[in-house]
Amino acid sequence: MSGEFDGLDATEKAGFEAALNRCGRLALKLRANSVTRGPSISLTSWRWQTFVPSLSTFETGLRDLFGGAISGVISIVYCVSYAAFIFSGPLAPWLGYGIAATFISTTIGALVVALRSSVPFTIAGPDSSTSVVTATLVAAFVEWLVANGATDHVLEPTLLLMALSSMLVGILLCGLGLARAGRAIRFVPYPVIGGFLGATGWLMVSGASQVITDMPLAAANIHALLSPASLFKLTAAAAIVVSLYFGLRRFRNPLVLLGLILAGIAAAHLAFFATGISITDAQADGWLFKAEAAVALKLPWNFEEFSRFPWPALSSLAGDIVAMMFVTVMTVLLNTTGIELETRHEANLERELNAVGSANLLSASLGGYVTCISLSRTTLNYEVGGRGRLSGLMVAAISGLVLAAGAGFLAYVPKFVLGGLLLYSGLYLLYRWLLDSWRYLSFVEYISLAAIALIILEWGFIAGVLIGVVIGLATFALSVSRVHAIKFSFDGSEYHSSLDRRPDELALLTKYGREIQGMFLHSYLFFGSANRLHQHVKALLAKQKCRFLLFDFRLVTGIDSSATFSFTQIKQVADQCGARMIFTRLTRDVENAFRAARFISDHIIVAPNLDAALESCENAIIKAHQTHDSEAGTLREWFTEALGGAENADQLIQHCKRIEVQPDEIIVREGDPANSMHFILDGRVGIMVNGGSAPVRVRSLGPHTTIGEMGLITRQPRSATMQAELVSVLYELSASSYERIRRENPGLSHALMTYIITVMAERLSFANRAIGVLQR
């Protein structure tokens, strides 16, 4: 045991030895008691079971703290860039207040989401998408204030507006979470999401330009942006973008981003030092942020500010506020889905909505603005090793410390570094959604995405989203209309009912079966798909004589009123051609839709299932084309034709036993020994298999058909039950008689085997044709 005490002083060794002695006495006592009370517990296993969980918990906590520390520092960089983005232009003099509001949002968001998220290592705070919409809202509000002469009172109403919007976002998120309606957001068309994120990228690039040069990227500012002073700053920001691009592609270490940002700050100050530019001069020339005076925490919720707030402005800002609410919900959804994919941890979407909603409500009460789940910082925390809620609490603690320390450090941060980070994020969104999406979207979807992005940039988020939804619905309708409503089609010559018929009837169906045309319909039938069905039936009836037109609705999920009108057109065409329409397997909703349109009438046959409808149509076709010579004959005539001669027929009749059965009478049961085969002279026999709760009929056999031949040859137990459906006359050939024929009459045996093979070949051919129909 001495090796375990290396590095300890004498007092510590003595303490450990005493503890181990006490543990040893406890272990001996437990061992003595185990004789009557259970298995023994060794000293070694007791020690590991006691100390290892504690060590594992301690190590996990260290990983969470480290992941939270890294994510917290990265959050500082992002949050400062977002604050500079939102508080730019006319709000630039109050950037310190913007930084305070940003870190309030980060602290509250990280704290609440860490405690309530269904994914314990989730990191929350202001996000790029929500920050862009916040900046758009704030810019529109400040523009309204300036236009109405309120230039001396801008900061307080702006902070109150940000808090109000955050409160509305929180109410919406909590409402969606409590109503468990978050999944409905997943039905937003993909081009709408892509167009929104592409427009967000452009707005972020424009905001980055304003952070770097104090001018947004607009046509009116081109000459000023091309001036030497602005070009130098933009070139420096471009260097940051290039370094971030290659650095993050080359190295997967989560510290690379932080290292590159710090390296950019250091390089800027070295350049200032080398060129003899002081900090004051760099601030005056716009390379550095101006020194921010210490600001007190400014709570917007007071009666004076409420009374002075320009409430009429909200009517003109309603679209931007609704856009912020929509964008935040979409961002929560997309980021949560991304976290699920990146970390393989399933999230509870309703719980995430409630957590982020609560965070926004608390943030609004303390003067913060919209906060959200961060995909990048959460995955960063996970890659570093964070797995618990301690990571998010660490981010909240770091943000709180920065909030308490103030924004004095901002005077030493080059604008082009933070602007370069914004520029990199914006260019990534532009590439991801407006360029790279070309490779995996259809042409129509991509054009829709690009159009939505342009509409958002021209008329705002709400106009873009609403028009985008309309475009998405129109695109969806166009795409679905191209899907054929017919899953597969068939005619009576290749697809029969489950009734086995005699050879002459099968020959008639093979010759005239095309007079039965059937279609299995599927999906939801609406104006586009139903119109294509109308055109298909119209072309079919123009080239094919048809007596019966069957439509199976088993796979149809619904139908609209315009589709019922298309069926009215189909009926008109069918009536002109003398075809009768038959509907099978109508669901309650589809039948109600047809009855509401007054379509179901005596001229439309509604059958319970396709098999019954097919059998009825086949009977009508056979009756229409059957001659007197093809009617059923006697048993001797049947056997003479089947066995190739009257002599073989007479000999087989002598070996068979006549059986007459009543309806529902069992002839043989499933599982019984296969000791006979049956020739059905008259009537009808059903083949039933065990379907669990009740027997299921799989086939029916009519006159001049054979059953049981396979069991007689293979001697396997019966695979199905034979039950009479009508009064039937059968001739039974027992196994002993069959063996006697094989021994004593080779000619009859050969003729009988040839007949059995012919019957099996016909059934196999029918099965192959049916499979071919189903695979179309």
C-alpha cells in the first residue's frame, strides 16, 4: 500500500492509514455477517465503489466547467459583435447600453435554458438571426423617431421597444410550448426558411459594413465605401474573414476561433504601434471603438418611460415585431434540430420552447432583448466535453461578470475584427442558402428561395414570409399535381378476382377481359391530380372498348370538391362510351365528399371491396360472350377434355367418391393430413386461412376446378380450410386411390399428372401477371 501514499506528508499518510484500518475492520465485520446475511464485500471493491463515482462526477464537472468557460468566452466575442451591429448608426453613442443589454440577455438566457432545457448542455444567448431582425426593428424605430423630430430622446424608447418585443416573443414561445404546437412550425416550406436565412446573411453583411466603416452596404454609399480610408478597413476585415475561413476548415479545435480573434486584435495593435498611431488617433479614425463611459443598469419598465413612449410608432413597426416573433420560433426549431443531429441527443421541442420563452420574459423584465438557443456554441460545448447543466451556468456567470465589469474593454477592440466576424457569418449564410442550395434543390424550389430572399430585402420579413408561404403552397400544389393519382392500373385479362374458374371461362376472360379496366388510386385527390386522372380515363376510353370502369379508393387519404367535379367529367365520358363506373373501398370521408356533391347515384356502383366488384364484372363479361357450347357439361365430359380421352375419364370416375355438401359445411380443415384431392363439379368452395381473430377467405373455386392436388403429391398437412359457399357437388380422389392409379394404370397416372401440372401452371401464370400489375 505504500506506493499509493507517494507525494503525501506524514500527517496525511497517518490519516489515510487510520481511515483504511477502519475500512478494513468494517470489511471484516461485513464478511463475518455475510455467512448468514449474503455475499461478502471485499475491501477493494468497497473502496472503488465508494471513491470512483465521486472521481467520475468531479471529472465530469471539470469538463462541464471547461466547456462552459470556452463557450462563455466565445459568447463574449459574438455578443459584442451583435451589440455593435444593433447599436450602430444613430445609436452608436449609446453602444455601452447596447452591450449591457446584450450581456443581460446572455446571462438570463444561458441561466434559464441551462436549468430548464431537455438537453442539459444547451447554451443560449443572442443569435445571429434574431440579432439581424432586432437590428432591423431598432433601425426602423430610430428612423421613425428621427422623422418625427424625437432626436433628443432615442435611447430610452429603444430599450423599452427591445424589452417589449422580447416579452411578446416570450409569450408566443410559452404559448406554443404549453399548447404543444411547436411541431406545426415544421410545416413551413423549405424555400421560405432558405430565403429567410439567405436574406439574413445579406443583412448581416450590410451590418458588418456599418460596424467597420460606419456605413451600411448600399448603393448610395458606394463612393464613400470605395474611398481609401474605407477600403483599408474593409481589407483588414476581409483578412479576418480569410483567416477564419481557412483556420476553421483546417483545424477542428474549438479554440481556433477565439485564437484567431485574439490574434487579429493583437495584430491590429502591433500595426498601430509600428505606424505610430496612438489609441486616441485610432479611435478618432474609426479603427477602434470610442471609449464607453460606465453605464448604470437601465430598467425600461417605469411609468415615466411608458408615458413618453411613442405608441403610434408600433402600428408601423407591427410587421417587424411579428417578423421577430416568427424568426425566433423558427430559430429555436432549426437550432434544436441541428443540435439533435450534431450531438445525437433527442430534444423535447415543447420543453425547449417553454425554456426559451421563460428566458425571454425574464430578460425583458431586466431590460434585455431576444435570446435564443445557440447551435454553434452548444455544439462547441459538446465537442469540448460539456455534458451537463454546469456548462450553461458557467456561461451565465462569465456573462454576468462582464456585465458587472462594464464595457471599458471595448475601446481596445478593433472594429474590423468584430466586423470581420459578422462578415464571415453573413457570407457563410449567403453561400449556404443562396449558392450551395442550388446543388440539391429543384429549379422551381431554388427560384422560389431566391425570390423570397429578394422580397425580404425589398419589402421586409413579413412580406417575404407571407409571399413565400404562398409561393411554397403553389409550388407544392404544382408538384403534387404531377404525381399520378393511379398507383397502378389493370384490366380483366391480367388481374382476376379470387374465384378460380373453369378453363372455358378463363379463356373468355383472357379474350374479353380488357372490357374491365381497373385503377388503384392513392394519396390525396385534389384538382391537379384528379384532372390528370380525368385526362387518363378519357384517353383510355377513346382507344379501348370498356364495359366496367373500377376505381379502388383503399389508399386514398382524402378528396376535395374540385376532384369530385373531375369524377363528374369522368362519368360523362364513361356514359358516352357505355361504361359503368364502380367504386370500391370508399372511406367514410371520401364517401361523404361524393354524397355532398350528389355524385353517388344508381348509375354508380359502390362495392365493399375490389374482389367482389371484379367477380361481378367477370360474371357479366362471361355471360355476355358465353355460347351454349361453352356451358358446363357433365363430369365425364370435363374429365375427357382434361385427361385427353374418354377411357381415362371413365377410369378416373371409378376411383373417385361423390360428395354433396351444404353451404358453410367444412370439407377439410387446415392442419389435417392431406389424404385426398377434390374435383368440383358444381357449386362453389371457399379457401380459408387462419387470420387470427377470424378466418380469412383467400380464394374461391367454381365448377370444373381442382383443389388439394399439392397436398396429395407432397403429403404435407393441409395449409387451408375448404368450406362450401353454395350447395356443391365434389368428387374426391383419396390418397390410396391415387397410389393405386400410379401402380396399376401408368397411362391414367401420366394423364392425371399432366392435368395437375397444367392447373398449377395456369395458377402460376396468373400470379405472375398479378405481381406484374402490382409492380408497375
